[in-house]
Amino acid sequence: MSERLLVLVRHGQSDWNLKNLFTGWKDPDLSEQGIREAKAAGRRLKELGLGFDTGFTSDLTRAQHTMQLILGELGQDALPVARSQALNERDYGDLSGLNKDEARQKWGEDQVHIWRRSYDVPPPGGESLKDTVARALPYYNQEILPAVLRGERTLVAAHGNSLRALVMVLDRLTPQTIPGMELATGVPLVYRLKADSTVESKQVLEA
């Protein structure tokens, strides 16, 4: 049986991350730093001797571009990659496109903190982390996990919140502990799974 390898990577820094804007389903590309982060992620995976059989990403440019740059470093540009809105970033609704400091001035520090860090309180017109989990997790269970358990080495390039939904299951986090968990841009999380889909090992490939 080949290894049950699953690698999760949050996209590199986007132009809007750089400008401190709520992004959500808006579609800015990577910043220059984000391009460097994605390429560096690919090099770290290559140094470990890792290659992939299949990939998954979101419908958003910054995640797709990150995937493309990582695969370029690995010499795997032709890898089949599935795209799905299920892996999109959390929708920030009325906050999308706003500067985070401006949002705090408009709604208050405490309210914006609740929207950003609570598990189940959505911003106006947007999604809570719980809502994001509710769409990302079924996609993981139906599409990504079966590939991993078949022995297909699987790379997922997506977003902070959609990946937190997957990490919540893999790391057995709770609605109380997941809000405090942050994923750095461009840092691969290398999981090896047991046959029962639980985690055998986890490695964080920090720069």
C-alpha cells in the first residue's frame, strides 16, 4: 500500500492580505511576497522528496496560483487539479473589501473580534467558521479523503478558514479550540493518515 499522504497549504500572501483588507470570496491575486512564499513551499516539499498524484484547490485565483507555483517547483505542472467553491475562503459578507481597522472603527473592536474569532457568529451577509466547515467538510469526506485513502498523494491549496475546517477534523479540535488556531500563508502541513483516516503523523514545514 502506498503512503496515505495529505498536504494542506494556505495560499501565499495576497495583495489584500498585504493591504489588511477582509478578502473572503473577493478574488485578488498573490502579492510579490505571496509568490515567493508559494515557491518556497514547493521547494520545501521537494527537499523532502515529496511528489503528488492529485490536487484540489478553490475557485479563487490566489489558491490556484499558489498550487501552480508549488507544482512548478516540483516539476509537476501537468498534475490533475480539481477546483471547487467548497474550498473557497469564508465569505466575509459586508466586511469584504473593508480595511480591518476601518471595520473596527465602524462596528467596534469587540464586535469585529467576535465576527473574526467566534465559531458560529457570522458577519452581516457572510459566513461563520461553522458555515465554512459545513461546506468544506462534506467535500473533504466525499472527494479528498477517498483519494488519500486510495494511496493517491494529495495536495490541497486553499484558504485559512476552509483549511481550518479540515484541520479541525484531522487534529481533533473543537468549536472552542479551533477559533484560536491560525494557519500561516505558504506553510505546508504534511499529514500521513492511517487506514481508518486518523492522523499517523503531522509535520509543519515552516520556512
